[in-house]
Amino acid sequence: MLEPAYQADVVVVGAGVAGLSAAHRLTSAGITTAVLEAAHHVGGRMSTEKVDGFRLDRIGQLLSTAYPELGLTPGLDALVLRPFAPGVLLHSDGRHHRAGAQAGAGSARGALHAVRALASAPRPGALPRPRQAVPPPRVRPGAPLGTAVDQARLGAALTRIAATPAERLLRRPESAAAEALAARGLPARTIDGFLRPLLAALLCDPDLTTSSRCADLALRAFAAGRLCVPEGGAEVLPELLARTLPPGVVHTGVRVTSVSTTSVTTAEHGEFRCRAVLVATDARTAAELLPGLRVPDFHPVTVVHHTTDEPPATGGSLLLDADRGGPVAHTTVTSAVDPSRAPEGRALISSTVLGTPPGGVDTAVRMHLARLYGTSTARWETLAVHHTAEAVPAMRPPHDLRRAVRLLAGLYVCGDHRDTSTVQGALHSAHRAAAAILSDLGAGGSMHRSDPVRPAAVEAA
């Protein structure tokens, strides 16, 4: 239990990955830190439900081994990432087509040592390939990407963007991602059959209203690394950060009702005095504590989890629907990527619906999955349907990817709503916020001010 008179240099409000990673940087610099979380567990939206030996992510955002902050964030040394098969599988006209598999992707830049080991190591507990009641769709290497020349142009474009510095991408003219794709020189079939479904999966934005700069960063991460998931579920990442903080830093079940530059007030323990406050909650909660912060629109996400003892054989691939013939944007046999997510002898299939889900979503998803996988889903068991209305902050243009983290000296904010709406963005905003706090407290060493002092009220418009 917290005492009302407890003192700390910095109070971090929120124990999601942004708040926990910022706390790591502050405590490593000798700054006494307390993390206050209203829920009785850490992680925020990165949560995993456990049902009968299955580990079911509520949102299941895709990670990339090319996210720099996964390798730079203190406390994540033991994180194990399970990569998907290189590239993606596209479903079109009843067939599967491998696309986007870059040469050398298995040793992507920025990958953690665990990923490099996993790329060549056998997967213990992986389910054997079962007999299929219905033959799976055939895999072709090229279509629907167009001719061999079109495919070569796509490969060259992915290679170029993988090698382009992020800052150069951020200087490109900005428009909606759909408009930017239409204005570029790739064939319409390549755009509609590959880039649109891929970006929809990466950005959780089926209409591609996202800033073209954010879309370019997503394509860069895809081309430079491997799509992956944390071993054991999304909750492993925040739980690992929490466990590796010094004892007594993280306090759950403590609801903060107001903040100032020198204190926070909690519903359970009264005033909590400090030298600085970092609000690291979701965007809506941050705006409630810091009036004037803009609340973005959000992309809803629904994840449907099924199990079967006869899984479709897709080789640990992410399967996208290039035809957009149903509600499922992407699906995968999750247990083929990460065997720890299902009990032995069972397969876990996780499918993502973007936008507002249709009525009778499970029935609609089953029908769509039967076409995507080329097998009957009638005997599949539904484990859970998770709908999150405010899953991912929208990044419509103009989008400031480096929104200020210093609101006033002593009052700071971070999270995926201050950067890109990804785990990389959440961790990077925490990195920037910790640097600003250390600089202001005189503990930053070579760290410098990277954000202007800007009142929160500026964002009200």
C-alpha cells in the first residue's frame, strides 16, 4: 500500500509499455520513480486472455524485428520474438500466393538475438501437418502481383525503402496512404493485390486514411525485418518490463484523479508528491488528466480466436485476403508461429476484423475463413471474440510523428498517441519523454532537449 506522504522524483501514471519503459530509463539514471496503474495488472491494451491452456491476445498488433526500440529498451533483453514465415500469403481467386519475402529478411536489421536464433532453430511442440478434409489452396509465387517485370519492380521498391533512413521518409510530401499509393509508379494490380491488404494489416486501417509518412515507415519495417509476435502472448512484453524494474516501483490498483507538475492525487491514497509527472496512459485518459490534449479518432479491432485439431497448413504465414471477400483482414495459425499459445495437440487460429464488425461476426468469420484456408470450419471451436472500439489511434494527415512530450517543465506525456500508433511508437515516445525529464532534472548527462516547451492547451484546436 502507498502512504499519502510517499515521495519520489517522478511519478509515472500508467503501466503500459510506454510508462514501464520510461520508468526503466529513469531508474537506470538514478531517478526514484513510482509507476501508478489503475488496473490490477500491467500492460493496458497489450493483454492476453488465458482460456483452457490457450493464450489469446485481445488486439494482437503485429510487431517487426526491425523496430529499433525493441532492441534499445532496457528490460527487454529476455524478450523472445516468434517470426512469421518471410513475407505474407495472399489469397486471391481461390489460391495462395507468396509475396514480399525479401532476401536476407531472416537476419533483419534491428532484430533481437532471440529472433536470429529462432530463425534457424526448430520449433518445439509444433503440430504435425494433418490430413486435410479439403485440399488447401495451391501456392503460386507471383500472382496477383502482375507480370515478372511488375514483381521485380515491387522487389526493388521494397529494397529501396528498407535502405531509406526514416528521417528521409518523414520529409516526403504527406497525404492519405491510399492517395499516395495511387500516385506512385507501381501497377494498380500490385497496389490493390498486395500493398493495400498489407498496409491494412500493419496499420489496422482498412480504408488507408493513415498518413502516407506513417505508411512508409510501416512498409520500411516490413521490408527491413520480419513480422513477429512475442512468445507467450502480447502481455509478455509489459510483464517483462514490470518484472525487471526494481521492487516497489510499480503499484497496481491505484487510480489517479488529477495531476500537477509536483504531485498527483489518487482516489485510494490521497496526494502523492514528486518533482515531475509523466502521464503514460491511453489518449482518452491522458486528455482527462491533461485538459487540452487532443483525443484522436480510433480504429476498432475485433479478434476472433478458434481452435481445431486439424489445422490448415500455411507454414506459420500471415494470410491476407487480396480479394476483400469477407470481414477478415488477416488470419494466421498462431500456434504454428508460437507453439506456447496452444496446448499440445490443438491449434490456435487467430483472425482480425478491422472496422465495425458485422452482426453475427463469428458466423461471418467462419464462412470467410473456410474460403481463405480452403477447408471446412464447421467443427472449429470458438474460444473468444474480443472487440476493442478504441484499439489503435488513427494517424490521419497531417500527423505529427514527434508530438511534444514536454507540456510544461515538470509535466510530461507519452504513448502511442504521441508518435506512431505502434509498439515502436509507444516505446519511442517513452524514450523521448525520459530524455526530456532527465534533462530538466539535471540528470541527463549528454541528453538534450528534443521537444519544445508547449502548453497542453495548444492542442485544443
